[in-house]
Amino acid sequence: MKALTHGIATFFWVGHLRPAPGTWGSLAALPAGYALAYVAGFWGLVLATLTVFALGLWATAEETRGKAEHDPSEIVIDEVAGQWIALFPVVYGASMMGAELYRLWPGWVAAFVFFRLFDIWKPLLVGWADRRGDALGVMLDDVIAGVFAAVVVIALAGLAHGVLM
């Protein structure tokens, strides 16, 4: 059971890459998210994100049980969930417009950059969730960072397409 929870929490051991395991986890989430969106579409990515959140919450709780460190750096499943949330507007936009996912590459880059920014900076609710000191806080801070990044991606898309002028 320990190997299973560790594999999930570290997103198949990506969390052991150094330096900056959170960035590696976010980077690993990109091709996985692309593949999911390509095969299952927007709603498949949403379902996968909900599943990753639930599994990540369980695996993180198991991995941190009885330990002083509530958010070890090798746990990156939270980055996967947050990164996928940041990608929601990009994948939704591609599906609504009938565009190939790769054609929205600026949105993929923006989702990655802004998710990492909010995850590292931890403004407002992101920091509040991080300070919870439990498995839910570990997962929730990245979910909120993903939502913040998604909002920025939407705003940037609006600017790029002349909707927000």
C-alpha cells in the first residue's frame, strides 16, 4: 500500500526530481493533461482532475500521517490537480472553437507560468489553504492557485482576441 500512495503522491515518482520538484510536477502535468484532453475532451479533463484531487488527498494524508512535515516537497500530485485546473480555459476554448489543442500553445504557456507564480507566491486564499497544515490544505492551495491562474488565462485570452479592450 505504501508504494501505491507514494506513487500517487509523487505523480509516479516525478516528485523526486530535483531541483524544484513542484515545477517538475507541473511540467509533467502538461503532457498528461494534453493527452487526457485530446482523448477525452474538456469534460474528461475535469473528471480526471476531480479523480486526481480525491486520490491526491488520500495519498497525501497517508504519506504525511505521523510526520512533522505536512507538505514534503516530493508530493506533487497537488501540482497536477492545480495545473490541470489552470488549463481548463485553454481546453474548453479549443473544444468550443473546434481548434487543435496545440494551436492554443500561448494559453498552455500562460497556464503553466501563472500557476507556478501563484503556487510559489501563495497570495490570499492560496496562502490560507497552505497554512492549514493538513492534507486538504496541501491539495487546496494548488487548486486555488489553479483557479487564479485560470482567471488570468481567461483575461489574457480576452485581451488577445480583442474582447477586453
